[in-house]
Amino acid sequence: MKSMNTSLTPQPPVTEEAAPAAAKPALTPRALLKQLQTEFPAFRDFLPLSIGIDKQLLARMPDLDRKTMRTALGIHTGSLRYLKVMEKAKVRYDLDGTAGAEVTDTHRAHATQVMQERFKKEAERKKAEKAAKEAEDAARVRAEKLQQLTAKFSRKG
């Protein structure tokens, strides 16, 4: 019977610590990235980040939302500026900008591959856009010629 009574006990009230977290608006990944760039040299200078930088961030910012942090890190490490640095990098850096482990050839090659794929995709998009514009222009010219012929040979009178 005691076990039944414990399940009916009221929940503890919301503490003062939990209330501000609920009232505080959630930080967007881009806003978090801006904050990281102002606080940490490794982000500001687009230095190659050390492996496990997420754990370092959580240690310094324990209230950080993990999903938001992962998204912000993805935006940062996927940026063209970061990839260009990674392509030629030799050393990784922690949050304070202190040199650490070496950047492997595999990671440099991955940065190069990602950039090449991105450039290829952009070139294909521009090519498709150009082809669509040319087709649109050709259709417009064809419609104008047809309209001129119609006007020339129509029976008005």
C-alpha cells in the first residue's frame, strides 16, 4: 500500500533556478554561433577546432542546449571559410586558441572534397538557371513573333 501512496504524492514546485530557464528565450543556432565567435578565439579566427570541442563548450557553458550547439557547430564547420582553413591546416585549436592535436590528411582531404562538391553543385545550379532563362527568353521571342504574324495577317475590316 505504501508504494501506491508514493505515486500520488504531489510534485515539488518549480524552483527559482528552473523558472528563469523557462522564461529565457531559446538561443538560435546562428545567435549562439555569433556568441561563440565573440567569446572564443578559435571560432572568431576560424581556426581548425579540436576534436571534442563540444565537450569543452558544455564544460564552460553547462546550460547550453545540445541540439542548438550541434547545429551551430555544423554551420561553423560547414562554412566555406572554415573549410578553406581546414584544407591547409596542420594543427587543431581549443576554445582559447591554444594549439593541440595535428590535423590528419584524412580531415584535410575531407574538407577539399566537401568544397569541390559544393562548387560542383553551385556550377550545376547556375548552369540549370542559365538554361531555364535561355528557354524562357526563346519562348518569349517565339510568342512575340507569333503575335506579330497574327497582327499582320488578321482580318480587321
